[in-house]
Amino acid sequence: FKAEMDKKEAKSNAQNMLKNKNLDAVCLNILDESNAFGSDTNKIELLLKDKNFDFYGNKLNISLEILNRFEKEFTNE
């Protein structure tokens, strides 16, 4: 997970983290007035090496959607 407050640099920073740490994925969370810590909802961009996915809504639902996306992307089914 990568929390960022600078909207201009957030995606670039997350992509650098993905590459420099040799990760399979990074969940980018850009914090602002409409997406703050402690709220019931969240907006996440999931960055993979060659694609991105956006999630918005209840935090529990987002976590389940991310897990489902991982299953689709990283299993051979």
C-alpha cells in the first residue's frame, strides 16, 4: 500500500515503488478531503506491472474486490 498526498506525484511514486522494490502490485491511496483516513469509504488505484484498476466504495468491499482481482490476475484458472 502507498498513501500519498501529492496528487501530481502520487502515481509516479507508486510506479517507482512497484519497480524499485520488484513488487507484483501496489495499492495507491491518494489522500484528500474526499478520501481521508478514518472515513467509511475509500478510493484505491491498484497498479500492476502492465495494468491498473480503480476501486471506490466501502473499505470492506474494496478489499474483497482487490482479492478477487488478484485471483484473476495471478492464478491460472
